[in-house]
Amino acid sequence: MRNLRNKVNLIGNLGVDPKVTEMPGGRKMAKFTLATNDIYRNAQGEKVVDTQWHNIVTWGNNAAFAEKYLKKGMEVTVEGRLTHREYEDKNGEKRYFTDVVVDNILILRGNRQQTAVEA
């Protein structure tokens, strides 16, 4: 049960191609955004699509996988954990971000699925 305390599973579409950075030690880091949609009908019976954007970060083999296979618009499922960070901008204002640090990525394409090697 310990592994369930901070666990996130999302299915959505990539908002951008992954941006991959190679760190000084040679380890890769990939960042991209993922859009998830909640579709419902409002009180007037109109269909409403509520899109949420998530910042995704992944490392190592998953970053190499993202660099090679992931493209803007693809539907994927990711599994990871939430992390929070903050920084002070040039005006002295504190800015807060929530990232999903991903351990597993799965591309969804009908019956064909391709998985990344676990980091």
C-alpha cells in the first residue's frame, strides 16, 4: 500500500513534442505537457469539454523513449507521482508548479501498444 500514497495515472494527448535535455552525467530528462479532457453536459444540456494541462517530466530510459517515439497529439497513458516546486520570478513573485514525474509511458494506438523500459 505504500506505493499508492502518491500515484498518478493519466490518459491524454501530448500538447507538444517532448523537449529532451542531456544532463552533465549523460542522463536524459524529457519534459512535455499532457492534455486530459473531462466531457459532461451542463444544466442546459450542452456538451462541455473541460481540458486540464499537466506538466510531465521523465528521466533516463523513459526520456530516451519519449525523444524517439512521442510526438505532439499522440494519445498516451502515463504513471508516476506528483511533485511540487516553486521559484521566485524576476519581479520577486513566488511561482508554484506541479509536475507529474513519470515512471511508465504507454502509447495508445488501437490494438498496437508500445511501452517504455521502466526507469
